[in-house]
Amino acid sequence: MQIKFAHTNIIAKDWKKLAKFYIDVLGCIPILPERHLTGEWIENLTNIENVTVDGIHLKLPGYIDGPTLEIFQYNPDKTGEINTINKKGFRHIAFHVDDVEGLLNKLIENGGSNLGSIEQKYFDGVGNLTVVYAKDIEGNFIEIQNWKR
């Protein structure tokens, strides 16, 4: 059996606005067509009656034909729950960058926010980590990191 990682999904309040954020801040590239999923098959798959799902896949920076970021919006919407960095389940998506502070500033200029401070920590045998947690425009967590040996 061959296994290959395919994508990470974010459920958005406004999928178009959130996709634009990831395109503008991180340089993700839209992969068309947009998704507009309806009908019995998606109701059976999600176990949600009368569900519709809209969204898009985004090509992640640094990959030609790699995993994607899937941004979907559901109707009915259940996105109002409080999201914290230590809540159980998937919590963040991480990006390795040359300039942690520069990307954090770009993220903030585009409506995101930082969660904590930029930190540096040396790990024996691995190198120096510069890292910060941030939030996109809908409060999803992003780790911005740089490793130097």
C-alpha cells in the first residue's frame, strides 16, 4: 500500500477572504477549479443534512506538485467555537521562512495578529530556532519558523 500526504483543511467563516489572506501573505497559488460541493454524496460523506461546501485548494510555497492547503466553508456553519493554541486536535500550520519578523509584520499588515513574542532557542545537534505563533484573519494558528545550524 502506498501512502502520500494530500492536503490540510481549514474550515473558514469566509473562504474567499481567508484564501486571499494566504495568497497575499504566504504566496500560496490557487488551484482551480473552485469547489462547490452539494448533493446526496456530500451529505452522506459529512453526515450533515442539506450541507453545501464551497472553497478552493491552494498550492503551498516551496512545492511544485506537493500537498495543498484546502480552505472550505460549510453551510450550515459551526465555526463559532473558541480556538486556543492548546485545544485538542489539529492546532497550527507551520512555514519555514528566511525572515520570521518580516513575515510576521506582513501577516499583521494583512489583518492577522501575533499570539506571543518571537523567540530564539538553541537545540544541541539541531541548531538555532527562531519562531513565533501568529493567527490568520479568522484566528487559525500559524507557526512562522527559521532553523539555522
